[in-house]
Amino acid sequence: VHVMPDYVRFNHKRHAKGGVSCQECHGQIPEMPVVERVSSMKMGWCIDCHRQRGASIDCATCHY
């Protein structure tokens, strides 16, 4: 459902370890008749989440 550009490095493990549940980004997948996007996963959306959680917003955190 989400295709990230090659310059974005993403690791679910880091987010899971940080206490981010799958539903926060992907929604209630088991309840969806057809899987759909519930978040944009664009940079501004990610930065807002990082700021709310006190996570790093340094460019090198997510970009090569």
C-alpha cells in the first residue's frame, strides 16, 4: 500500500521497539474489507509524529 522512495530507509523494528503500534500508521487492517491507506506517510506526517514522541528529526535518521 505504501511505496517509499529509495532514499528513505525504514525499519519496522525501530518503530515497534519505540512503542509505535502497527495500527497507528496502517489503521485497523483486520477490520478493512479492502486494505486502504489511512496515513500519507509523507515527510511532514512523519516529522509531526517524531516531534510528538520526542524522536529524532535529524535528516540522517530516515534519509541516506
